[in-house]
Amino acid sequence: MDDYRRFADALADDIRLGRLRAGDRLPTQRRFARDKGIAVSTAVRVYSELVCRGLVTGEVGRGTFVRAAPPAPGLALTEPAPAARVDLELNFPVLPGQAALLAPALEGLLRPDALGGGLAAATVTGTAAARAAATTVLARQGWAPAPERVLFAGNGRQAIAAAVGALVPVGGRLGVEALTYPVVRAVAARLGVELVPLAMDADGLVPGAVRAAGRLDAVYLQPTLHNPLGTTMSPGRRAALADVLAERDVPAVEDTIYAFLRDGPAPLAALAPERTVLVDSLSKRVAPGLTLGFVVPPAAVQDRVAAALRSGGWTAQAFALEATTRWMAGGVVTEIESAKRADAAARQALVAERLAGFAVRADPAAYHCWWELPAPWRAETFVAAAARRGIAVTPAAAFAVGAAHAPNAVRLALAAPPVPVLAAALDVLAGLARGAPGDDGVE
């Protein structure tokens, strides 16, 4: 056996047996070579072998560290093991280099003299530094929230729940796009709110549908990079919708969770500031594991939204607030946003290439796309067939408000898999769609 493999095996055993734990830093390659009495070039091969096995990761300027967990095994897209799954359902983009960007701010926060802020009780208004940083992150197309209007939740879902809870009473009516974010359905059910599906077209929510819906206590919508359709409402449509909201005196909950991926248009909150509650979070911008939710209400309902955050237990945790404030103020969030824009564009280019010829609706800036399936496929059958090949996709019914509104389509979330795995998965799905249910004898 080559010497470098023998040393690599020994270190692998140390990791497997817990003698080296996740996050431990290995000696420098030069120090390792000296300690083991081997050439530096051999030590380089040892460390490279451990990287290839997925046991360690090298960070420029910092050293080599034991990974928190080995990478998932290679994904067999034809006959997968239960754990071997390509996830095109969930859309939480986390780029390979993010940890190195985020860690320095956390190291500073963990100093005893700095940790106190993270241990204190949090409030919905956060801190002055957090409000100022959030104002910068949320600003777009000439609009920015006033710092005193920014409230904080634990994540975007909690921000939505607080906004809906503050605007819509039990038994009230919430207008939503006929295809909407599934969490809103769950929030409405828990709050005792009736969802009213509103018609959409290629430009998004149809303003006339709000007028025709009768009494509405509020409207929830996603004007930019709508989930699941990927559409972005034009400035003219936003202005028309703002007029209808004013005419009907209906407040809106504007979800801008994906807006960071696109350069505009200005949010609905810029056109109807007195009746728009804007919600957002860092879950997509940064990561779901350590995140922050934002709610920006008009002054008239700010106290109600704050009360909903408190009573729901949805206030942001102080440690998360302190950590994310450092990321926002230090420019890390902006840097990650830029990298994710490029990543989303590259993944959409794959979709355009691998699903060419199919009826796919996809904004070049989005992390998801909408695929209207060819006959004779039905969405549920296609989802099941894809699952047998180790690929998880979401049927239109998951987004539909009422079964009658579910088209024969699936949403593909593009953010999770490594790019080569995504490309291979798209090839498998394209081949599947070109066939018919039962062609391979498994449907």
C-alpha cells in the first residue's frame, strides 16, 4: 500500500472512532510531515486523499478541518436507496463557500465580552443596529423601510403568520393567488382563516380578482419571483393593484422572500405604503439554520403586528439577531446574495438546456421553475415515477387553493443539489417525460 494511503487510513480511523471530532483542525501539512517523518509532498497527498473521501475540508488561510458530517453517498438516479435522494422539493440555497464567510462574525460574537447581547431577552423591535442593518438589506429600487418600522421574527414563516394574524380575524377571509406558498395554507388553517383563491395571469395576480372577490380582510401575494410560478409582476400591474387595494380599503401582505435574486421592480410597499405589510427573511439569502424574519408594517397596524409576534412566540432569538446583524452590517449578506444570483442563473441555464422543448416557465433569476407536463403524464404519477428514480419534485396540488385550481404541472426547486447532480437529475426527468407511464414496467 502507498505510504500516503496508509496515513490517510489511520486518520480516517481516528475520525470514525471519535478521536478526531467534527471541527477539529489537523496539523499543518508541514507539521504533519515532520511528526510522521515523511516528505511534505506525501503529507499533501494524505490530506488530498482525506478531502476526496469527504472527511476533511480545507479553508484557505485557516487550515484543514474535520467535516461535521461526510457528504451524502453518490446518488443513483435509476434505482436509489431510500437515503439516496435528489431533493428538488425544498429550496434553501447554501453555497459551498458560505461557512468561511459567516464564521468570522460568529467567532467575534462568541467572545465573553461580546456574548452578553446574545444571551439577553429579545424584543420584536430588536436593536438599533439590527434595524439599521435590516433597512439596508431590504432596500430595493429606490425604496427602503424606515428603521422604526422594522420588526423581527424568528424566520419568514413566523413573519407571515404574524402579519396574517394581525390583519385577519378568526373566520375572516384572506385573498391569495390561486397557486400560493403552501405554508400560507397551513397558517390560515391554524388561525381559523378562510382562503379565497384569486385569479392570476402571465403578469401575476389580476387586480380585478380582488374587486370581484367580495369582502376580503387582507390579500397575501408574492409579486417578485412568485413561488411556484416564478413570475414577476410588472410595475404597471403593481400600480393597478395598489389602486384596487385603495379602492377596496384592503391591506396586503407582500412576501419578498425571493426578491433579492432580482433587480426590481420596486415592491408594492413603495406604491401602497399605508396598507402593505412587507415580510421577508434571511432563510434564502443566507441559510435556514441561523436566520431572521422581517416584518415591515404601516404605522397604523404596527402595534397589532408586534402583539401577534409576541403572543405567537415568534420573536427572534437574541443570539440569532446579534449574529445576523453582524452579517448584514459587515456586508456578508450582500456578498452571499451576489453569489446566489450567479448560482441561480447557472442552474436556470441548465434547465433551459436539459428541458428544452418542454413547457417550462422559468425566470432566469429564480431558484425554481414550473413545468407543465406533457400528455399522458399526470402530476401525481410523474412525482411517483420520479421518486422511484430517487428524485423528489412537488406536484401543483401542493400549491393550489382548492383542487379545481391545480394544473397538470410540477415545481422543480433547483437550489439544493450540487450542480452536476442537478444536471443528471434533469436528464433523468426529461427522459421520463418523453416516455409514458408504465413504459419501464414500474408505474
